[in-house]
Amino acid sequence: MDTSHAIPCLPLQGYTVVELGHSLSAPYAGHILAHLGATVIKIESTGPGDHARGWGKVRSGDAAVMFHAINCGKKSVVADLRDEEMKRALKTLILERADIVVQNLKAGSVERAGLDAGTLRAEKPQLIYCNISAFGQTGPLRDSPGYDPLVQAMSGMMSLVGRPDDPPVRVPISVNDMGSGMWSVIGILAALVERVRTGIGTTLDTSLYETALAWITVQMTDFLNSGELPVRQGSGNANIVPYQAFDCADGQVLIAAGNDKLFRNLCHAIGMDHLADDPRFAGNADRVRNKDLLINLLEGPIRLVHAAELQTRLTLLGVPSGPILRMDQVVQAEQTAAIGIIEMTPGDGVRTVGLPISFNHVRPPLAGKSPRHGEHNSILEERLTCG
């Protein structure tokens, strides 16, 4: 049997993570770590538990499918951080078992519970502890709560989305929550490497606001060095032209002519070779300066061609292009099926998206079924009994 593509041991197998999190940012960090093989113990509040259990109209078991998408394979322990005995038991659990703690609770919560990085790492220096906040650990907004839409608004991100005359538009994905989870994992993995070398853990800090600013690095850098406010580009790009969606005779096609050769091939595909020799469009910088004129000249001939025909021509000439698909079309696409990224959680049968990375050509499987609220309370009860 060929075992060259098997994953005999996931990279984080043997590591234990305690997730003091709710909603999306810390749970998404835990989600990634669980799929990389770590045991993730999710600490949920009493009552309804993680807010995400109630987010969305489609449900499976005791939670919305959104919860299943981000929390499959974890262990759920319910703890009241106002209860002194539970706080002591949770601290004991972390000191005994945890390699990593990731938390995104309201500012001051972990400090009041005695579960902050300073307190825990004083007793366990090898612990890696990651804080995720809304706006960072310093500054006037350090204690402010925040959700992804608020951070999109306050970071300038919403000023970049949509067409020039549109009202402010939110990216309809929680990019800062999920991005903060990803940055947390990047930091945690780097800290694990450092711990192998030194034996000492690390306190990590990231935030939704910092993540938002990192996403808009290019636009921010352009502004910092030109003083010109960025203009909304619709489906286009302020720094590369032509690089946007175009209307065809029966639909739209996204064309990404990212260099001079691709631009020349695009012109050839639509019978406009003379544009490639026009000095106003000779290089990308020229095309950016004369964007409105060029797009107007390209739109006419493109609108006469059927989308499938245009894509065939562009593909033959090596010009990146593709249709703008709906969600149902993406799910049914041959490429989606070929990469096998849509999976089903074992046990509760929720279809969701797997981790976008493979090891030796094998994608880590979904980490397991999603936990019921408090399903693994025995983990903490052992410490309560011992106390």
C-alpha cells in the first residue's frame, strides 16, 4: 500500500490548547490548532455558552451550523468565571495540561479571574499565551469591545469596498475575526519553535484592528507615500489595469491582465491589438494613469462576445480570467470537488470547509464532531473534586 501521502501524525498532536473564547476570533484560532492535531479544550460560559451557538437560522443539534463550522473536534467545558472554586480548578487545569492558551474575552475578564498571561506564566514560564482584543493592548480604545463590522468601519476598510458612488459597504466576511485567529496561530507556531530552543513560552498579543490595518497594507502604503486618498475600485484594482470584471454579451468575466504581456494578449483576444501599441497604455503605470479611458475602450468589444467564448480565447493566450460564480455554482464546480475541501463533520453531519492546507498532499481531516455545551465538563470536575 502506498503510504507516501499519509499523515502518520498531525504536527500538533500531543499539544493541549485551552480556548477562553467565544464568537469567532479565538475560536477560529482554536479551530486551526485542532485541525493541526492539538487537543483543544473550549471553555464556555454558563447559560447559552458561546454566542456563536445561536448565530444563524440553520441549526444542527444544540447549535447553529456556524458554530459547528468553527468548533468541530473541540472539547466543551462550562465554567463560571465568577465562581472562585471554578476559577481555581480552571487555573489548575491550565497549569497541569495546557501548552497554549488563547483568549478573546472582554477586557479585564482574565485578569479578574486570575487567568491572565502574567499570573499563569509566573507559575508556568513555558506556557504560550495569546490575547486577542478588538483594538490592541494600548491606546485609548484598549478596553473597548468590538465586532468585525465596527473594526471594518474604524480601520478604513469600508472606505475601500464597492464602487466610487456607493455608500460604505462591509466586506460580507468576518475577515478581521478570522484574520486575527490566523495571526494568533502564526504567532503560536513561532512561539512553539522558540520554546523548543529556549524552553520558555511567550505572551502574544494581536487584535482585530491591527489585523484590519494589515489587510489594507497596500492601500495604506500608497496613501502614506502619496497623500492621496484611495478611490473605490469596484471589482478593479488601483495599482493594476486592466484587472476587473467586464460585461460580456451574456454575463460577466473577471479579467486579470497583471503585466504588459498579458495586456497585449488581451488586446489580441478582442481584436484591439492597436491598444497594446498605444503609448498611453504601454506600461502598467501608463494604464493606471489612463484607466478610465482604457476601460471605456475595452468595454465595447468585450460586450459583443459571449462569456464562454471570451474565456476560451483568453485561456488560449494565457490571460487569467474566470466567471463570477454564485455560492451554489462554487459548491458544484469541478475544481472544488477536485481539491476535496468540502467535508462533513463526523457524528453530526454538518457540511463545512476544511483547512486550506495539505501535508504531503493530504488535507488534515475535520477534527471531529462539534461538542455539545458542557459535554466534557468531567475535565474540570476532576480538578474541582481534587480541590
